[in-house]
Amino acid sequence: MIRILFSRVKQLRRARSASERPLATHDKRLKMSLPDFATPPTRRHAGPPSRRDAAALDALLVVAPVAARPCLERLPEAARWLALHARAPARAQQLRSTSLANERQTLAVLAHARTDASAFERLELAGRVLRALDDSRPLRIGLVVAGDLPDRDAWYEALLAAAYAWAFQPPSFRRDRRRRPRLRSVALYAAPRLDLARIGATARGTNLVRHLTLLPPNELDAGGYRRLLARLARRHGLAFRWHSERALARQGCGAFLAVARGNAARDAGIAELRWRGRRGARGAPVSLVGKGILFDTGGTNLKPHRAMLDMHTDMAGSAVALATLIALAELDAPYPVEAWLAITENSIGPSAYRPQEVVRAANGTTIQVIHTDAEGRMALADTLALAARRRPRLLLDFATLTGACVQALTERYSGVFTRQAALAPRLTAAGAASGERVWPFPLDADFDSDLDSKIADIKQCTVDSKGDHILAARFLARFVPESVPWVHVDLASATRTGGLAHVDGEVTGFGVRFALELLLGRPAPWTIAAGVVG
């Protein structure tokens, strides 16, 4: 009898294990496609390019003010550059191109820049300059910024960011699997000293976000994401822990589990990754939280076709948090950093959660469900509550959360929210400096009256969706203690038809540049929140 009981227990364990495993049909491909975004070798030269330098390049890209003659006279084959400049009246933000008279017929691109260009405008022009290379697909390029153009270091950074973004090769599952040749080298001529490590880490992070967000949902399912995270953690020296559905149930994460309930496999979870900080680093961590809804059907409140079509991109917030963590680890950040990623689908099915259910979150708050397509705030509620238990110096979350934010800003800006009013100017300044622009929205406490519930502590959302981006932020605020400095980023700019700034393609990778500027710039946001600086 005992032997039979043991045998039956083993069978049940195997069955349970099988039910918790994701579909394995795409596991092999995911293991083969661990992204590698090594930026091409970049070399800085003290002076302008010579004829010999130009003859070794496939393309030479020059950015200069409208009054560009002095700069062009110092370039190889100056007469050809001057003729290009004089072809028609020069206008700011204009591009012209020709070929040099060497054996390689080096492509020459001249861009006239505004002397008062913003960071966004610099990136936008730099992206157009690089896209001028699409037909020739050069392997070796050179970059020149005119000496009389203000902010030359910022222009070089924009051109490098654009070059690294242009070199990105999106995931492809075509049968022929043809790949264009990779960019082999970038030469910077007469360039000031640049922080190439940070420029490279930022670009690799942005490209990682683009790669993950572009993966189809049958490739990047919860099990596949978990394995990918484990491999990335090993590559970058990060601690990694997976909070499974069973573990989350023990921690009372009823909001997250309500969303996960409709999934076919029991493989959803919250990923926790940690960077220890520079050797000897102490103190509270910076916590990055990301929404990782791998596909969003809308659940019981099913989306229509067009609204559902691209819902594999609803995990962009998790990719931004992950990529920012990896970039900070590469740059040897002087403080500990954590990333908490809420990874699940929002599926339709007999077990899917329903309107008017009441669920309890990890911090004890009860939630009245109003609309199952407001799943992002449900998954984030428990994730924020878990991250906040570490009492981070700053809690920064990223989510493609609301269509209301897109309606308010279009996809050119993303929305930011914080309870620390003194932080708002620092957020907009980080957006302006990075070229990933953000706009602060109000977060006054009286908005809470719209979320009052007669049967629970709070409603998930309202029926009419007025100001839903603000109400979603007020909802999330319930799961972050007042003592924890907190910033919520509603990623309205995660996708945009035609791309954004220097990034071509609908998936923009927006968020990493902004986050690194915020976290590595001065003053540090947590010092502002603490009132250490004015």
C-alpha cells in the first residue's frame, strides 16, 4: 500500500510539473536567439579625415551649420563638398549626398544642422543621416561634426546613437534567414573626448528593448522569457530569482494572480534581478519595475481585432526595466539596482478573471475589478508592493499602461507621475537632455474619489475611462508607501508608426535613454525627493 501511495504521489508531482511547464515547441529557438548587441568598434581620431582615410570608408557623414564653408574646406576632396553645399540655398535640417572620386566611391552625406537644436532634434537629424545609407549598406563609416557647431560632443553622441540604432537587426523568422552585413567600424574625426562606454551601453539597452518587444508572442512566452532572463543574468553577473505563481500565492499576490488565472499554462511569475553595485556599494537599491504582459487579449472584456493585433508589445515596460538594469551593471553603477518584472499574459478562457470580482493584493488592499483589460495595473500592483518592501531609494516603474496617455500626448512624449512635486522638473529635464521627452501629469489625492468602491478598498478603474492615465497612477500609488520616492512612466512612446527620433521602425525602445539620464545625471532624483537639494 505504501509503495502504491508513493507511486501515486510521484505521478501527481510529474503531472503538476508538466502543467506548470510552458509549451516547449519554441524553447529551442529561444535558446539559440539570446540577443547580442555588441556595438561596432568605434575609434576616435584627433584630426579631420585625410584622403586616405576617406578612401578606406564606405560612407563619410558630415554635420555642419548652414554656414559650413570653413569646415568643408578641410575635408578630403573639398571642392566636391563645397559644390554639394552650393547646389541650392542651404537650409537647417537638410540633407545632401554625393560620391567621392576614389576607387571605393565613398558615399558623402552632408547635413545642415540648427545651431540651437534640442537633444530630440539632434537625434532626429542623426537618424535621417544614417537612414541615407539604407541603399548602400556600408560596413565602415566615418563621422565629422563641424568645429564651429555648438555642442559638438552632443552631436557626436547623437550620430553614434543613430549609427548603433541603424545597425540593429530585428529578429527574423524568415525561412531564408538572410541578414544584412553588420556595421564593422565607426571612425570619429576631430572628435572631443566622449563617454563611449555610456553611449554604447545606452544603445545596447535600447536595442535589447527593441529586440524583446518585436519577438512574436509564441516565441516570448512566460517560460521562454524566464529562461532568457536566466541566461542574461549569467552573462551580466546579476542575481536572478523567479517568483512562481505558487510562491506568489503564498505572498498574497491576488491582483497579479487574477490576471494570470486565464493562461493555459501555469508559468506566469514575477522576475527579480539584482545588481550588487560597484564594489563596496552600500545603501538602499534603486528599484526598476516593468509591466510584462506578453500578450493582452483584454481577457473577459475581449479587445476587437485591431486593438489586439499588436498586443505582443505590451511587455515593453519589462524590457525597459531589464535593459536599464543591464546598462547600469555594464557601467558599474555605484549603488545596488533591482529589476522586478511582472510577466504574464492576459488571456481569455473559462478561468479568466471577471468584472465585479474582488481580489486582495500583497499589501492587503482589496480591489473591485471593473474591466479586465485594465490588467496592467493589476499585475503591477503586487509587483510594486513586493519591490517597495526593500525600501528602495527610488522606485521607477515603466508600463505601456493606458491609451489615455497616448490620446493626451500622442506617441512623441511619454507621461510621468510622481508624488514628490520637487522631482517633476528633474524628470522633464532628464527627458529633454536624453531626447526621450516626458511630460508630468497631476497626481492630486482628490482623484481618488473616482476610485471609491462600495465593496472593496479601491476600484480597479472607472467605467467611462476619463483621465484613465491619471487614475491608473493613483491606483498604483496605493501599493507604494508614501515614504518611498516613486516615479511612474506611462510609455506612450513605446511604439510609433515611422519610428521616433533616431530610431527607425515602429518599436522605438523608448525609456532606456531617459532612465539612464535620470539615474546617472545630477542631481540624483532620490536626493531631490529627500529634500537634500533645492
